[in-house]
Amino acid sequence: MVAASMPSRSVAVQHLQESADVLRLTADACQSAIEEAASLIAKSFKNGGKLMLCGNGGSAADCQHMAAEFTSRLSADFPRPGLPAVALTTDTSFLTAYANDFDFAGVFTRQVQALGKPVDVLLGISTSGNSKNVIGAFEAAREIGMATLALTGSTGGRVRALAQVCICVPSENTQHIQEALLAIEHVICHCVERVIFGEASVQHS
């Protein structure tokens, strides 16, 4: 068997340059939506609410990543108390039970209905904007009166019409959308913690 050769350096360079181009476009196109999203999350935290996050696959990993940065910390140079964020993607007992007893399309809807309050915020991550279980969660959140935020690709898909704020990365390449969304998630967390705690870092209580 002949071993496959490693892709050429030009493949790596091309991917990274295209990703950088998407980030630059995102900075221009999404600034106001990012700031609005951060403002809504900060308002919820200040009023005793929490952030609930949902998504599938790589987006599920992003939900867990973002929730960890809020409840733990984003960076070592800005110590502050934990902030209440819950990824609805982590409870395997619930996820498998509900999917087995009912269907997978309702795994996030059920958690929003059980745990969501009007003061909370739901953030859904879907590169296509058409994930059925994310859309169901948004519909449930709107019925409760929760603020809704979506992180998605250029078209926004079906979730765009359901989200109070929709941050649409200007790309149709799933990988580049995901790469830009991670940067957006970091920026949102950075902005939220400074809205709440000020520019100067604070010690843990």
C-alpha cells in the first residue's frame, strides 16, 4: 500500500488566508450585532438571569467552550466571579433518554421549557441556521419571553427570523464559519465581563 502524501503547503496557506479574509469581513459586517448580543447577555446576568446555549456537533463543542469561559474565566489577566452559563449539550443521560423516548428534535426544546425563565437568554449556534432542535429551542424560548441570540452563517437560515439578534458570518464555508464563530464567542465573553465588572479586573468573591 502506498502511503498518501501530505497536502502541499499551499493548501494550508490557502485555508488560513481564506479564514483570515472571513474574519476581516466578519469584523466589518457583524460588529453591531456582536455588541448587541453582549449587551443582552450582560443585562440578563445583571438581572439574575443565565445564558443557555445549544447546538450540534462542532457547535455543541462551541456551546460547552463558551459556557466554560463564562462560568470559569476567559483570561488569566481578568479575574472575576463566575457567570451563569449552561450548555444544553452536556447531560448525556437526559439527551439519550429524551431522544430514545421521544425524538432528537426536541432535546433542546424540553430543557428550555424546564429550565428557562423570562430573564434568561438562549444562544443557539448553527452554521446553517436550519438545525431542527435549535429552531425548536428558539420557539420555546420566545414563548417563555427569553431573549434569543443566534450565531450562524451568511444566510442565517430559518433561525434568523426567530432570533432577536442574529450574528451571520459572511461565508458559506462551514469550516470558516466555525473558525469565525469561535472568535466571536471570545469577543462576546470579553465584552460581557467588562460591562458587568468594568475595565479593571476584580478579585473572586
